[in-house]
Amino acid sequence: MLIDWFTVSAQAVNFLVLVWLLKRFLYKPIMDAIAAREKMIADQLADASAKKVEAQKEQDHFKQKSNAFDKQKAELMSNAKKEADASRDRLLKEAQTEADALRSKRKEALKNEEHDLNQEIIQRTKQEIFAVAAKALHDLADVSLEERMCAVFIKHLQSLADEEKHMLASAFQAYSPSTLITSAFALSPAQQEAIKAAVREIAGTDKDKLQFKIVPELVSGIELSVSGHKLAWSIVDYLGALEKSVDQAMSERSDTEAQPEPAHAAR
């Protein structure tokens, strides 16, 4: 079999031309289209990945904000609860303090009222007792009692200390008007003479400067007054001394009761 080299050559040339034409007009556009398609897909994937990253960032940011909000909310709730508890405790403490103060004031007021009432009762009782005693002594006083009072007064004059006698003597000598002797009842002449003799013994003079006067307010007693000096003896003096003693005892008792009580230990 003979080979027609011309035909083979022509077919080879035709094939090469066909290959070039396919490459020039078919393969290259297809490859460009494929490359373009691949680039578009790569760009879309990159864009999707970037969006995914951005979305993740947004999600993380939102989550952080949500966590921060939850934390802030928890802190606000905790602070509000603490403030409410503190306010409640403060109000309860203030109410308790006010209640204690009111209770203490009421107790102190009741104590003062009770003390004032007791003081008033004691004072009235004391006044009534001394008034009754003075009235009874005044009503029971008679001549024999007055004679005894005169004798006791003279004895009281005679038993004075030397210093007191000297002061009375100076008063007698310096005082020109009559010396006043007062008594609740009229003194008999004998009693007046006895008193004059006792006074002359103290004054050291025989001058008669005594004047006698009746004063019903004196309860069974005699009083001598000269130049601002007074010498007296009467049951009223004893009652007055007793009243002062009672007043002093009542004052000491009131001061003792008024002292604050010791503070109790804190519970």
C-alpha cells in the first residue's frame, strides 16, 4: 500500500490549523471564562468569609455589651438592695431610738410626777403636823406652864457663855430705849422681877430698861430683844429646828433619788 505523503502532510497541516483555531477561538475563551468564574467564586467566598468575620465580631461585641449590661444590672440591683437594707435598718434604728427616748421621757415624767406628788403630800403632811402641834401646844399652855417657861428662860440667860454675856452687856449699855421682853402670856410681877434680876446680872447695871409685851404668836416661850440682838426660848424654836431637820432630810433624799442610775452594760 502506497502512502500519499501529500495527503498526510495536508491532513497534518489541517490538524494543526484546527488545533490553532480551537485554541484561538474556543479553548482560550473557555479557559478565560473558567478563570473568571473561579475568580468570582473566590471573591464571593472571600466576601462571605469577611462578612462572617464581621458578623462574629458584631456577635462578640453584642455579647460583651450584653454581659456588661447584665453585670451592671446585677451591680445596680445589689446596690439598690444594700441601700434598701441600710435604709430599713436606719429607719428601724431611728424608730427604736425614738421609742426608747419617748419611753424614757414618759418614765421620767411619771417619776417626776410621782416625786412631786410625794413631795407635796410630805410637805402638806409636815405642815399639818407642825400646825397641829403648834395649835395643841398653844391650847394646852396655861399659867403653870408659863411659869415653867419663865424659869427655863432665866436659866437659859444665866447659862450663857461669857462671850454671849459680854455681847449682851455691850448691847444693854449702848441701847438707850428700853429692852423688849415678849411672851405669849402676861408675866406676873414676880416673874418680871426675876427676869429683871437676871438681866441686871448680865448687863452689870441697875438701870431698869425692860419693857414687857404680850405676843400671842409665841407658843409657850419668852423672847428678849435689844440693839439688834435677840435671845429667845420657846417651843416654836424646837418645832422650827425639827422642821429644818425634816426639810434637810427630805432634801437629801430628793438629791439621792435625783442621781442618775448607772448605765447598763450594752447587750
